Amino acid sequence: MNSMGLIALYLIGRNILFDLVEDYSHNEAHKEFAATLGIYFNISFFIIYVLTSLGVFIVLVLQSNQIVGPVLKISNALKQLNQNQLKKSDQVNLRKGDFFGDLADEVNRLINKYGN
């Protein structure tokens, strides 16, 4: 769920809460309860928003590492191959779960064919 979806849920929940407050605000105790409920609603929503944002951030960092790492390894291997600095024993080894495994296999074939 993106930020706009969370904000929409927050606004809907807050409107429902305000409607309840208006319906039951005839008594002073009800007003105090409604104010406390509003504070708890805001705090709990803020905590949910922060935890969701943190989770999304962690997933993005992990995904970016699975993309950037292989791209750097492949580009460095291609540069070295272009400068005739790679031996046939030098291979592009990616971690388990990294993207571009097929491309790394093709680069390894090029290294085996054109390496020193």
C-alpha cells in the first residue's frame, strides 16, 4: 500500500471518529473519552505509518542491492575484458537471489572465449 492509500485510510477513519464524537458529545465524560480516543487513533496511525514506511525502505534497500551488485560486477568484468586484463579463470560470480544471473552467464561465456 502506498502513502496515498494510508493517508486516505487515515482521513476516512478520522471522519468516522469525528462523526462518532459529534453523536455522543452530549455528556462531558463522552467528550473526554472522544478526545482520548482521537489521541489514541492519531498515535496508532502514526506508528502504523512509520512501521510501514520502514518496511518499504528495507525492502527497497534489499532489492536495490540485488540489482546494483550484479550490474557493478558485470560492468567491471566487461571493462577488464575490453582491456584484455581478464583470464579465462576469472568469472562473474553472483550471490544467490541476485538479478541478472543469465547475463552473468553470458559474460562468463565471453570471458571463456576472449579471456587471456
